[in-house]
Amino acid sequence: MKSILLIAISFVLTLGAKAQEVNVDIPNAKVKFLFHAKNVEGTLDGFLATIKFDPENPKDASISGSVKTESIKTGIDGRDHHLASPDFFDAAKFPIMTFSAAKVQKSDDGFTVVGNLTIKDIVMEEKFNLTMSNGNMILTSTIYSEDFGIMKGKKREDSMVDITITIPIL
């Protein structure tokens, strides 16, 4: 009888160890970017995410999110409208940018999240660093806009963009 009880408890504890859906404070989540070549900072709104994450079992994690392309804000209305135009993001044709994690693993300073980033229907595998700080899940990465058909320059470095996604956890 004791062994059946121990097996049942072990099974329940194993189920509890799986990644759990994280309650996210969506209205206060922030997607920020810094376009290096032009020293332009900005944000994107309309963030949605589904996150299942247990720091003790990162391999069981599931992280995906999206943001509205038309929501780009840099502090200059004319520039924001131009960035949403067909010259750059073509927000009318490609209204959503998405990311879907394929794997999450522990790293020296937190976690590494590898997955598919889709911008303008171009899918690229990208790596984000994930850390937890003050009740926030923070994902950071550096991408190259030219990989997504945006701001092609003479040098690859001219299209370098830092991304920081801050997701408050409830």
C-alpha cells in the first residue's frame, strides 16, 4: 500500500514539475528597440504572449509572442508613419511580427531562448537571452534588419538592432 501511495505522490509531483502557464501583465509589457546606425530608439505596442515556463525545467518551456507592426513609435510621427510604410515594415501587408521559441536552455546568466522570429513573412532563427529581474521576464537580442528586408546597408553592421522585451509576471 505504501509503495502505491509513493508512486501516486511521485506522479503528482512529476506533473507539477512541468512548465506552467505564466500570468503575464500584458498592458505593462514593453517591446523596445535601438537601431544602431541611426541611433533611433523606439517601442512597439499591441504585445500578446503565451508563456509556459518553469526555471527548473526550461526544456519544457513554451514561449511565443506577437506585436503589431503599425504600432512602431520613435517619438517622431512622420518617421513612425514612414517606418510603417512599404519602404520599411509595410504594416498594411504585414501587420504582425511574431516569435516562437523552439528551445529554452539554462545559460551562465539566465536562459537562452532560440526560436523563429517572423518579420514581413521572413522567418529567421534568432537567439534571445532571458533573465528574471524584479518580477519581470526580460528577453534581449541583437538582430539585423536587413535579414528581414528592412534597411539594407553597405555593411551588415549598419542594420544592427538591439531588442529588449520586458514582460511583467503577475
